[in-house]
Amino acid sequence: MDRQFYVYILASGPYGTLYIGVTSNLPARIWQHREGVADGFTKRYGVHRLVFFEVHATALEAITREKRLKRWPRDWKINLIERDNPRWDDLFDAIAAP
């Protein structure tokens, strides 16, 4: 079984605070953010709405993309989110379904 890696963007709400991360288990990682399991940025600022994610074949690809996105201007990140998710829907239920 091939392992997949994900780059994701969380938001506190439409046009709110953004967080970009990378993981190999997207449902589990988003659950951790939502439940505030670990202290940190997303818990402190209430950033738990999954608004964007993309799949990568290798960890290196995902980490490289994450670093690139973090350097993007905010309006580019918003455009990326709105390209596929114009209503800023929370995508967690779609990825958490069995």
C-alpha cells in the first residue's frame, strides 16, 4: 500500500486566520487540531476548519509544497482556497467518512 502525504490549510473562518501544515494521516491530524489535543497556534487562535488540502506522493514533495505555500502572500493563499472551496466549507466530514 502506497503512503500518501497531505498539505492542508485550516482557517478560523472565512477570510480568518490561516494555518498550513503537512501530514501523512489527514483525518487524524485534523481531529487533533479540532480537539485541541496539543497546545499551539491552532488551539490558541481557534483555527480548526479544514478549507483546503492536496495529496502528494512523497513526504519531500509535501514538505516542499508546505514551505512554498507558507511564503506566499495571503491573497494568493485565499485564491488557492477559493479556487476549489469558494464558500470556505469545512471539508473535515468529507475526509473523515469511512
